[in-house]
Amino acid sequence: MAQDLTLAQTLESLSLKEVKLFCPITPAPPNADGKELDRHAAQWAVQQGLCAPDSLITRARLGELIATGMPFFTPEAAVSLSCYTYWAFVWDDHLDSLVDDPAAAIALTAEANRVMTEPAAAPLLDNTFVTSLREVRTMMDGCLDPDAMHTVRAEHMQWLGGQLWKLALHRRPTPPTVGEWLRMRWQKAGTGALAALVPPGGGYALPPRDVDDPLVRAFTQAVFYPCTMVNELGSLMKEQADGQGHVNLLSAMAVEHGIGLAEALIKVWELYERTVAVMLRLQERLLRDARSSVVRYATELPQWLPATVTWMSGNIRYLTAPDRNSRQEPALALCPPPELSLTGSPQLWDPDDLTPPPYPDIAWLWNQLD
């Protein structure tokens, strides 16, 4: 198949009017009211100067995503994380706008990392992103213990490093391998910070030694890698509208295997199912663990999968694109996505086949089962 098909043409060529996505996790009822959480966090983002009241981001339902992804959160933790998420999404879009000015992106990233590591008395750069992140850190300090904040800070810094990594890949003339893209995507997605917030946000502690336990770490990545793949496909819908030729997992898969986008889409879908399958096996192992906090973590973290899929499937952020010539950013409809339904059974991969995928960068997750 020709390599130059757009994503819309690829979906049309596959006749993907309906997609059954493997998602065997039953959503739990959230403690927080997602709509109220979102209203509060969106209002905070506007007050901080991160976005305008009528911008697309204020209609992205990020608070609802947090409420369903972390349904066991205390109210205080849910509020702080929702504000952090608004900051993160606006930050992500801003860094994309700096792809041609890497020096500015690097300097601003360093200032943002400094906010999370320096004491509250340290002076700040007069920049909206920097000052609003200080507000988020203050919220987190009020509801997380020092060990939890230490883990969150470490994951935050890895996340911002991943953002710069992606920026570098967009500027580099040679495309990334699938393995490099997966390594970068784990950091760039910021999911490590989300995982670090799950225990303290739920009112219990997961000591740093347990966070870094290889089996626990493999489980964490096995939960969030499928989430990033779903996000990746949604982001493609948005990115194709700006005409900038973004590199992504689909294009990396096509180049590495010498195939077209249609075949690459099937391979990504298959990789998604394989990773969900190994996540279930890793969860089984951890649910038998003698550490009660690890058992609870293994029970609660997979809520992120149905939360991400449901949120992505109808989100205005990915189904519309801003008009670059208008300050009001009216929604421009992109190609309609396939109708999505969730199923407890994979469509492409035998869940009992636990052969590691041909990418050593993530094959270590499967090796933890030995």
C-alpha cells in the first residue's frame, strides 16, 4: 500500500466504521464529581492565564478524566491533580509551538523543573507556566507526604525531559526506530507522574523501594503503554490537521517494517492488545503479593485504561482542530473516528501467547513473568 496515505484515507481503506477495543477492566464509580472537578480546574487554568475561557482546552473534560482514572482519590488530591493536568496539556501544546526554537524550549523546561525542586521561597521567572506550576506544587505539598512528593518530582522531571526528546525527534532528519519512539513516549506522556500520585492520592503509601521494584515498575508501564497507544492514535487525528508532518508511532512502525500506514495501524493495534494481555498477567502476580499497598496499587492503577479509552473516544481536543487564523479557536471538524465499543476479548492477539514483542525496549515487561 502507498506510504503517502493520510490517516483519514488509511481508516477509509480499512473500512474501520466500528472498532472493538480490548479493555477488560471494569470502571469503578469515582469518589469525585468529574464535572465539578473539571469546572474548578478549568477555571483555575483561566485564572492563571494558561488559556482563554473559550479555548478548546477548557472543553477537554480533563477533570472528568482524572475522576475516572483515579476514582479512589481524596477530594484534595483530585483537585491538585486536575489543575496539574490542565497545566500539563497547555504546556504540551506550548512546547509543540517551540519546535523551531529549541533553545527557548530547553530554557523554559529547566525553569519548570526548578519550580519542583527549589523551596517555595526561591524567586521565579516571570512566566505564566512557571508561576502556575508553583501554585500546583503548593497544592501537592498540602496533600502529599514528603516521600510521595519526592517520587512525583522525579517523575515530573523525567516527563519534561521526554517532552524535549520528542521535540528533538521532530527536528531530526532521520526517523526514530519503534524502540526509540516507545522509550521516548513513556517519558513524554508523563504517565510516570500519574502513577506516582495514585497511592498518596488514594490515602496510602507505596514506598520508593516498592515503586522501583522491577515487577511493580513493569506493571506500571504495562498499564500505561496501552493508554499512550490510544492517545497516540487520537493525537494523529489532531496532528494531521496542522500539516506539519509529525513523526509518530505509526510512521515509525511503517518505516521500520517497510509497510504502509494501514499495515502499521494493524501492528500498533496488535501491540496494544499484547501489552494489555501482559498487564493482566503482571496484575495477577501482584495481587498475590504479601505487601498490602502493592496489592491495592495493582487493583487500582488499571482504572486508567477504561478512563483513557472512554475519554479519548469523544474528546473535542482530538476530534476538532483550532483555526490558526482566529483568536477564538473555533472547532474545525476532523475526519469522523470509527464508532468505538469496549470488549473483554482481544481481536488480533491470543492473550495466552506471551511471546515478547520484537522491541527489546519494552520486551522486558514480558520477561518479568519468568
